[in-house]
Amino acid sequence: MRIFRVQSEQAKQPDNPEYFSGTVRQQRLNQTKEAGGVDLVAVFFAAGARTRPHVHTTDQVLTVVEGEGIVATERERRLIRPGDIVIIPAGEWHWHGATPASAMCHVSARPVGPTNWSPPPRDWETYMQGARP
């Protein structure tokens, strides 16, 4: 058994800052390369910071720890708050991060697998437009 604690003071600059817009720090909770393993990362977004659009080959689960954020797919944008759990299916174009007015932290849980960070940005510039709880 392993127990992890999300701690902002343990967070560091991301290994790939080009995958983000704005100030982001990450705390790697569990990192594995083994088949069947799960990567756990606490991601701390400054207000207005977010990921670039991307697509995972595995499902991703986001658990919001603090602040207010947004998660967007091609079809919808949703506001997310502490206690919310988001499941993003494998193969779905999406991005996620903090709202312009609030910093946000979520824990990302994802089985090992590649991520495509170069899909087209689509509605990237409209950010909060149409977001709903």
C-alpha cells in the first residue's frame, strides 16, 4: 500500500512546459512505466493557466482538490470545483486548467500510455465562452 499527500511546496516546474499555457507546477505522486501501472500527478495551475489541447490513448481521471477550473472537449466546457471527478475517455480531444479568476489544483490519474500533444487547437482562444457547471 502507498499513501500520497498533495503538497504544493513539493511541486516543481513541469518536465515539458510547452504542454501548458501560463504558470503550472507538478507534484509527481506515482510515476511508473510498468503495464497496468497508474501515473498520479498533482497539477497546480495559476489563475488562467491550462494545458494545451491533447489526446490520451487511455482514460484520464481528474480529481479537483482546490480552486475553480474548466475542462473542455470538442462538444462542451464544464466548470469544475473541489470534490468534482472528471473522466475523459481515451481518444477524446480536450484541455483543462484554472479559470481566469482562480488558481486550481487537480490530481490526474491515468494508466501508462502515450499522449498526443499536437492536435489542432480548435476553439482555444474562446476559453470560458459557454462554460457551465
